[in-house]
Amino acid sequence: MPNKEGGYAPNYTPMVTTDSHSGSIVDCDLLSEVTESGAAAEAVDRIEQTFGQKPKKFLTDAGNNSGYVMQQMEQRNVAGYRLALPATPSPIGGFELMNEVNSASVTSSAN
């Protein structure tokens, strides 16, 4: 995979899924590819296999802001939430939380 500094080397992308209520790690994976768009749906499937139920909500980063990921979550009846960069950068580190499943958005900022 490409390095951030340039060139290529064996690189991996660690993926960790946590439960926001308990703070526990409920799933993990190690990807050897640049694209991680399929990892969210696969994590939901593994969580259901492990715990006998899937999460009702799933928050992921802006890298999963795609129709493919949204469709995968809808097929699993999981409300998918993704972080999206704001149209104009906030001087105090703001971010937008986009709920693409039901097209609602909430704006929040760090203080």
C-alpha cells in the first residue's frame, strides 16, 4: 500500500468497533487494503454473529460517506451515521454529524 510519506510498503489499516455505552471493543479487523468502505457492514455482521443482535446505530468516519455503505446499513436495518467535514472550517474544531439514513443533520462543535 502507499505510504503517507510517499513510496510503498506493507501497511495495514486497523479497524476497531466499540460500544458507546460501555466503551468495550465489540469487533476488530486488520485490513491490508486502502479502501475500507466494506468494513462497516462486515463489522455489523460479525457483531450480530458474536452477540446475537446487531447494533441499532452505527457511527463511522467520513471515509464511509458513500451510497454503497448507506445501502449496506439500510439492508441490515441499522441507522448509519457518518462524520462529514463542514462546508466552512470552524476555528474551534467543529464538525457535522450527518444521518444519511433519514437525511437529518446535526451540527456540533468542540469547545
